[in-house]
Amino acid sequence: MKKYIKYNDYLAWYEWIEEDEEYHGRILGVEPIIGIYGENIEALKQDFKNAIKDYEEDFLDQ
């Protein structure tokens, strides 16, 4: 079952993938497609924050 997390004005879904023993997710409403991953919720949240920082630096500062 998909769950959602929010960081600043960004929203992402995530779910536990049993065979990978890891959370996988995707940030919604942005191009390009940005995946997020983590072995636990805290790692997933940190990857989400890092992905948003990279996205803003790479795509919004142009």
C-alpha cells in the first residue's frame, strides 16, 4: 500500500518492497522522474530531502 510524505511544498509516495527489503518512492509533480529509497523511514526522508535539494539546484536555478 502506498503512503505519502511531504517536504516543503513537495509530495512523494512510498511503499515497502519486500524483495528489496527497502522503501521505494517517487516525488510527485516534478520532471524528471525522481525516485527515493531507504532501508528505513528516516533514510527515506533523508533521501527525499537530498533529492529535492539536487532537483532545485539542477532545474530551478537555471
